[in-house]
Amino acid sequence: KHRLQDRQLVGAEALLRMRDSEGRLIAPMRVISLLRRQGRLAELEWATLQSAIHFLQQCRRDGSQLKIAVNVSAESLRLPDFGLRLQELLALHDVPGVMLRLEIVEWTEIVERDVVDANIAQLLAAEVTLSLDDFGAGYSTLILLSQLAIAEVKIEQALIATLSDAKSQSIVRFIVEVAHRCGAIVVAEGTETLAQEQQLRALG
């Protein structure tokens, strides 16, 4: 993640990749689909968190203050004591929670709100920040901006890819305005051209 204002590197997203028995990469969505069907997606997400926190431990030793983001689905958030376990993992590696950001996905599957809310309270107490991933795709997550302490909104990359279109510009402008009014920063995923960068600067 680069800050548009000065292009400074401020963070990154941790993504685990799996290989088959012959060492070939397996498509990420296939892995996620298979693990979700088996009820094991939370295991992959925990492995990603462990790797990310180990990396952050190394960054801290090197004097770097990068913020690393990890995708977390409803399957992880509805696990009792998920927040407490993550607090313990951070403490074990002496990593401040402020260096970790959780990108929340698949809110439509969350039904155990008491467990989820308890986990989120523990995460926020540890200074772990929350991000809404793929904003602008699928089900609306606008209500969550008013319900949760969201630090970041990530705009779906399909909207950035079509930023030359007036409708996409209007939607992005709306997302930016709403997110900023709710105290969140905005990430434009998939920004790849100078033209897109200039348009995003103009949109705030």
C-alpha cells in the first residue's frame, strides 16, 4: 500500500498461497472454496495471521513500522476467543496490535453477533484496526461504518479498473466521502496507471 500524497510505502497485505503435491500454485479462490466447504477456512486464516505476525516481529527488529493486513472471514470472527487468541499471539511475538490490520470479508455470513462483537472488542482493545474489504461489491456494508470502529475502507478493484467511466467516478466519490465522514481512510485496490492515480487524487 502506497500513500497517494507522496507514494510512500505504508503497508502491505499478507496473502498465503498453496501448492499441490507437484509444487504448482493452486488458484486462491479454489483453495478458499474448498476450505470453506470443509469448514476449515479459519485454519488458513490463522496460518496467515501467524506468518504475518512473525514477519512483523522481524520488521520491528529492523526498525520498520509497516502495517500488515490479513483477510479474516466470518468463519474466524465467530470462533469463541478468536480475539483473545490473537491478543496472545501478538504478545508472544512482542508485536504491537497497531501494526496489524484485519480486512473483514463476507459479513453476510455473520449471525452470531454476540460472539463477533466480543471478538471485535478484544481486537480493538489490543489496538488491532479493522478494514472493510471489497467495498462496493456484493452486499452493501454501509451500515457497518456506523456500527463498527472501521479504520479503513478498501474500494473493490473493478471500480478502479473502470474509473474512466463517469458512473464509476461517482460511486468512488461517494465511497470516499462516506468513509472520510466516518473517520476511515480509503484504499483504492488495483491502482495501476498514472491516469488512475491522478483521478483518485482528484476524488480525494
